[in-house]
Amino acid sequence: MISARLRLVHDVLLLGPVRGLSTEAPRVAEELEGFAPAAIGLGVSAEELKGLTDYFVVADGEPVVPLTSNELNEVRGLTRFGEVQVPNPSFVEAIRWGRDRTVPVAALDPSEEGSAELFAEHIGYVELVRRTVRERRVGRALPTPATPDEFAIQWERRVSSGRGSRRLAQARNEYLGQQATALARGAGSVAVVVDRERFDGIRSLLAAAGAAR
């Protein structure tokens, strides 16, 4: 996991745990405890946030989570660094931490409908085919870096190296940055938790927003 402290309207703690790695969840909780945010923002949609809360935080049992072939390959590659959980245990832990302390948790990504619109805007047919080919290729030859951080970054680069995919990622990050800024303006100090591969882009956007103020 990687972290940074920035200044928007108020202090912001940005956390970038590696998606799925179980050992990242307690580190997220430790960072939240030390920072004591007034609110938490997660790099998920409102629908995802509700699903994580209803089925993995407040429910007595956990449902079976179906995975795409690409997600299964990512899990396979990540297991060399330790236990992997689905859905992202770092997000589940952040939600649980907030509920236990009555700290509000907000979704910062576009809704499912908004995400579909962004996808349609930036991912054309050719890019969709190329993206599928890249996913299959990386599944056959998994990255073998020395650290889970490097794995997350290499995985994203191999799958989303196309121009349309890069534009989509930038659009999602810009939306999240705007929502995080609005959350900080209304709540005070906030913690923002995103997947590791999004960390650098989000940090740049939030740093620029803070400098513009």
C-alpha cells in the first residue's frame, strides 16, 4: 500500500492499497485510525458501496462472488504475495471502520449508468477488441514483479495501454477528484481510498486542485 497527505479545503489522506490483497486491509484500518477523518471516500460507485455494505459488512454471511476470467487471472497472479479476497477487503474494512465510528462513507466514482456512458464514450469497437486480446495475453503470461505494488501497476498497464482505455481511466479519475474535493469541502478532513493503480493519477489531480486554491 502507498499513502500520501494532501491539502484541499482541509487535510486529505490518500490511500492506495493493492486490490484484493488481504494484508492491505489492516494497514488501511491503521492509517484511518491515525488520521481520524471526518469522512471517507471510496473509489467505487454508489451501487458498489451499497452492495459491499449490505452483503459484506452488515450481513451475517457472505455471498459467492462470481469473477470474470480477467479477474480470476489477476487473483492468480496476486496469490504469490499472500491471501487474496474478493471483493476488495480494503474497501470492506474502510466501510466497517467508518460504520463502527459513525464516520460517513461516500462513493466517489460515477454511478453504474454514468460508468456505462463513460465506457461508451471512450471505448470503441476496435479498442474493445484490443482490450480483450490484451486481457487474454496477460492471463497467459502473468506479471512476476518483486512486490504487489508493482504487480498492480504492471497489470493495469498491460490491460489498459490503449488510447481509449487511458482516456477512460483519466475521465474516471477526474470525476473522482471532483467528488473528493466536494466531500472535503463539506465534511472537513477526509480519507480517500482507491485501488493502487489509480493512486498516482488521483494524487496528481488532488495536488493540482489544492494548488489552484
